[in-house]
Amino acid sequence: MSALVVYTAMGLVAVLAACFVHGQVNTSMARAKFVVLTLMTLGSLALGYVAIWPLAKQYPTFSLAPILGFGLAMWAATGAYSTIVVLCKRDRAPSA
């Protein structure tokens, strides 16, 4: 299976999981905001972990590529989800 398919499925599962978690917790935050913040947090944690290794001038014995791919996939899923939410709301600017 190609990496693009795997990362796309991973992003979709992360969005669905964040929607499910939003329904289980007692929060007044809007679902779209909760999902976006969750995905950005997951992506940022993964990208931060990858960035720490070269900044510390240390190199692991394992590949950081899957972790980097996960972080980028979460950020891409955030962008896709945000775009879909904005387009589905059909907000229109007030006419002048």
C-alpha cells in the first residue's frame, strides 16, 4: 500500500476519533474547533519530536520518517478538515 493512502487513512481516522472524543467529553467548545486543535496538537508534537533530534546534534538508530509523515499528515488533515467545514457552512460575506 502506498504511503499516500496510509497517511490519508490515518488523517481520516484521526478526524473521526476527534469527533468521537468531542461527543464523549463535556465541553462547550465547538466540534470544528476541537477537532482542529486536536489534530494540530498531534501534528505539532510529532514534528517537534523529529526536530529535537537534529537540534540536539544526535541521530537515532531508527528512522524518523514515519513520525515526520504522521506529523505532516495531521497538519494536512487539519487543513482539509478546516476547508471542508468552511465550505459546508456556506458563510457569505455581507454585500456592500
